[in-house]
Amino acid sequence: MRLNSRVTATTRSRRSAGPDPACVEAVELARAAAAEAAPGEIGDHLGFDSEDERLVTHRFATTNPGYVGWHWAVTVVRASRAKDVTVSEVVLLPGETAVLAPPWVPWAERFQPADLGPGDILPPPENDDRLVPGYTGETDAPYDPADGGAYADTVAAVADELGLGRARVLSPVGRADTVDRWYSGDRGPEAPLAAAAPAQCTTCGFLLPLAGSMARVFGVCANEQAPDDGRVVSYDHGCGAHSEIVAAPAALGERLPPVLDHVDYDLVERGGPEDAAAEPTVGDGVGAGDGVVVEVVTEPDPE
């Protein structure tokens, strides 16, 4: 029994050493299956790949001009101790030079703030961790006066009086995300505008502080001449429109003499007797009423 087991294992290892000959020779069977899926679009046989024991995939080029770099893959298989080869799968696959669409990105990840237009509705996602109930600050649902009950009415009335009438407010996670987004953005300390600014927003008279915990880091710019007017800026942000910058008059240097670097002629038409009486003498042969050619010769300043 031990000898037979060894012989059987050796025979199996030898058979599985290479692709199945019957599957390899089934090129026309694979071509016919591909032609059935795409009539008139099957090109040359590009080779085969041995997938498993008695399992081979033949590759055929496609002549469809819309699928350059793609190929048809036809997988054939032969059952154990069977003589006939059958088709298992026919599929069109991209090659290394195939043009593919970019990876799919979920809508929530590719949405940009500028995509929201007038009349558009963008509800927050369910179980948004950026929001917590506004009454208690805990994970319990807020009290709704529509549910009835004197206790709910009392809580809602007190919340409205204290300015806590919002059903949900920012959670610690939401505040942390907001701080990171604002501080690392274009209105934080690392922005190129802030790096070249002569002073920071914390000393600017146009800065309006925020309320709550955000007031320790951010304010709102109120300078209509600043690029961040009406936007949230960090205290260590800055720009060239700081309120405490004193403009120094530029030094006035000596005016340089004009430099003329051309030679030109001006043709002056003298038509009336008044012009003839006042006509200057410019040379021999030039009389009153004649066209006067004045030669203007200028030389460039040697400096």
C-alpha cells in the first residue's frame, strides 16, 4: 500500500508539472467561443496561460477599434479522466496598454462645496459623527416638543431662551476636523500670503473674534480691501492690508534727462498768408507758402 501511494503521488506530480496538452491544443474551440461572443472581432491568438491542472486560458486579440489594448480570454477545462475539452468562461480583459476609466470614487467623496448651487439640497449623512444633540450634548435624541409632554415643552422653552434651540450642534470630532481644515488651509499660518505678510492678524484692528472655543484660534477678517474679507482666518495668519502698517513715502530721485535715440523728419504744410508771414527761414530756396521740411537731428545722451 505504501508503494502504491508513492507511485500515485509521483504520477500526479508529473501530470501537474505542466499545462494539460488537450487544453493547450483546444485553440479553435476557444476561438469559436470568442467569435460567438463578438462576431467578426477576434484577431490573432496571443498565447495561453495555465491556470490550474487541466485548466488553460487562451488569449485572442480584438479587432474592435474601441478596445485598443484589450484581448479576449477564453478559459477551457477538461474534467478528470475525460477526453473532451469544454469552455468554462469567455471574457474581454484589458492589457497593459489598454485605456481604462479612472477608479470609481463615491459621490460623497468627490462632491465639492462649489457643486452646491441655489436650490440644491445636501442633507448630512446618517449618524454623522460631526454632530451631537444640541440640548444635552450627548448621544441621546433631543427632546422634540411635537412629541408632547410638559417636560419636553419646558426643556424646549429653556433651550430657546438660552439660545440652545438648535436640534444638533458640532461634536468634538466636528470641531477638531474644522480646526484642522481651517488652520491648514489658505487662511492659516502656512499660506504663502501669511508667510510674506509684515504682521499677523492677531494685532490687526480689522479682526473680529469668534465666539466659543473657536475664539481662541480664529477670527473673521473685516477689511474690505483684504483678500480674506468676510472669511475665517487664524490669529497667526496675515496679509499686506494690516491695520497697523504705516506707509512710508518713496524717496524721490533726480529726474533723468530724456534720451533720444532716433533721427526723423517732419513735413509741415504752410498754406495761408498768416502762416507765410510767420514762416521762419530754414534755408536757401525755401519761400513763403512752400512746404517746409524741418530736419530734426537728435543724438542720444552719452550716459
